[in-house]
Amino acid sequence: MEWTSLLSTTMGALIALAASALAERRRWLREVEQRTRDDRRAAYVAFLTATAEASEILVNIARGHDRDETALSRAGTVLRDSNTLSRRLELSLVAEDHVVEQAALTITLLRAYRDAVAQGLTFETEEFQSARAAFNEQRDRLTQHMRGTL
């Protein structure tokens, strides 16, 4: 009789220990997933903010609101000045591959948009509007891809 009660107690303790370890592991995994999502969200917001800042600078130059003797040269350096390129590198560390690919395409279209403004095209020109629309559409696609990973 003593052996059965000792065996029952031991089995109960082992089951409780295993259940506790399993619950702790699940909690730890949830926390890791939450930190990963938070890191992604921060990188996504930083990248989208940088591209929005670059776009706003370009629109202001093209509309003539920000026209002076250095406006066209500022258009040429807008990617660097808005930290878009460094934000893309940060994004590449935490984002899934398809998001990184979409971000690279967004940068490519932002460069075309920048080049249109740096050439002196104004807001009313078809070439400017086409470059701006292509960039905005791609940024919207990128945002959809980002949402899918959060």
C-alpha cells in the first residue's frame, strides 16, 4: 500500500511539473512573438514615415512652395535626408522577405519620383503626376503587405 500512494504522489507531481513547464513555455513564446511584432511595427512605421517625409518634400518643391536656389539639389538628396535608405536597412532586419522586396520596389519608385522633381518638373506635369502616382500606389501595396505580417 505504501508503494501505491508514493507512486501516485510521484506521478501527480511529475504531471503538475510538466503542465507548469508547458504553460511557462507557451507564455514565453507569446512574449517573444509580441516583441517581434512590436519590433516589426516600429520598423514599418519608421520606414513609412521616412518615405512620407521624402514625398512631402518632393511635392512641396514641385508645387513651388519650397523653391529656392537649392531646391533641386535638396530633391536630389531627399532619400538620404529623410533617412529612407537607413530605415530600409532597419526594415530588412525584422521584416519578412516579401515585405523587404516590396520596400525595395517602393524605394525604386521613390527614386524615379525624386528624379522627376530634380529635373525641374512641376506639379502640373504629366510626368511628375505619373511618378508620384506610381510611388503612392506602391507604398499602399507595401502597407498592405506590412499589415499582413502584424
